[in-house]
Amino acid sequence: MPDITFITNDGKVVSAPQDSNLLRVSLREKGGIPFKCGGGLCGTCKCLIEEGRENTDAVKKKEEKLLSAEELEQGYRLACQTFLKGDVKVSWEEAPKGGTSARQVQPKAEA
Ligand code: FES
């Protein structure tokens, strides 16, 4: 069974059956890869296969739309479109925490 290392998630390692979908494994095992659509449309699940690119299946048309040729060259994939034939190590950019919803609290003058 392929071992998947989720580098960005403190290097967590899980095993998954041959030909598993990377995003599904991440969801099932709490790997932590971000996602929204699960269908190759949003690009949220963009991740970098740092090791084991030879153990992933061919790049899909949807990935060619959402990733630049340069990114594909570097080993970026969409997790929801990637199936695993062997061990891989994957990293991704973490979404900024807090983001736009940060509250601005104005100090009130005490009476
Ligand atoms: S989750 Fe939207 S493209 Fe993969």
C-alpha cells in the first residue's frame, strides 16, 4: 500500500490502497490538504508532490487549466485529480488564519 506523507501537516504519514485519490485519502485520514469543490474546478487543493511524482497518474485537462506549465513542471498537482500508485510526499500552502474576518475593536473611553 502506498504511504502518503503530508509534509505540511507535521509530516503525518498514512497508508492508502493503490490508486487512491489523494484528496480522498487526505479527507479520510485528516491529512489536511485544503479543498472546496473536490471536482477540479476551484484550484484550492493545489499541492506540490515533493517526492514520488513518478507514483502519481497523468496530469488531467482540468489541472492544465488551473496550473501553469511551470507549476506542472515543478510537480504541482490538484489533489482531487491525482491518483496514487506508490509512495508520495506532498506539501501545500496553508490558508492564512483569521484572514479578512479580523475584528477591529475600538477602545471605548471609560466614563
Ligand atoms: S478541490 Fe477544487 S480543484 Fe480540487
